[in-house]
Amino acid sequence: MQFLYSFSKRRSSWLLLLAFILFFEASALFFQHGMKLPPCVMCIYERVAMFGIAIAALVGLSAPHNPVIRWLGLAGWGYSAYEGLMLSIKHVDYQLNPSPFNTCDLFVQFPSWAPLNQWLPGVFEAYGDCGKVVWMFMGQTMPQWLVIIFGANLVALAIIVIAQLVGIKAKKEA
């Protein structure tokens, strides 16, 4: 645990998190623009949750030795990963239990102060069907993979948070 505590205080750990998230975001954009798979409303919301993790990684990257900044980064990572997991689970439900009464919105709903779909329509505009399975890999749909990815983020976060608590306790005892 001491290694993970020390690792979380290095820029390389936050850079690694950011790299993973940027890979997933680049993959999503490749699916959308390269493979011409239309993103749905839930896909866009899940994308925003991924960007939330990226922002949290940038916060942690800015001053990983500062405990307040590090905990802000961890909190942002946790919040975004949890929201992403909940969105992905709901998205899987739309696909596995299709019904006219179980559908997502037709258009993305962003706050008036951050109309992301108007600022960057190529990234945040939705025009696909949430209930339609357009891609599978190893027997899993895209939202099922997102459940795995967001879940893995929460597991990794939990381990890092435990390492923080153990590291703080060891520091106090020393």
C-alpha cells in the first residue's frame, strides 16, 4: 500500500489515468467518425463522464504532492466514474429491455451555461438510438464495456483511496 500511496503523489500516476481516458475518448471518436457509428444521448453523457475523469486527472496532475489537490482529484475521479457507471448500466438496460416506455431522450440536455453540443457538435451531438446495438466485441456491447471500464475505475480508485488512508496512518505513526 505504501507504494500506491507514493505513486499517487507522483505526476506519472495522474498522467497514466489521463492517458487511459484519452485513449477511451479517442476510441469513441473513432467509432463515431471513423466507423460512422452514431452516438446516442447516453453515449454522449457517458462521454462527458469520461471527460470528468480526465478533468479530475488534470487536477491531480497539477499538484499531486498537495493533499488537498490530490483529494480533489480523487473525489472528481470517483464522482465521474460513479456517474458514468450509473449511466452505462441504464444504457445497458435500454439495450437489453427495449420498450417504447424504456427509452432515452431524443436530444442531449446540457445546462444553458455549458451547451457542449452547440460548442462542439462533432463530439457532443447525439443522433443515434440508445436501444440499438451497433457494435460488439467479445460478446459485449459498447455500454457493457463502459460498465466494465467505469467499474474498473471505481475499483482502482478504491485501492488508491485505501492506500491514501494507510499512508496517512503510517505517516502519523512514524
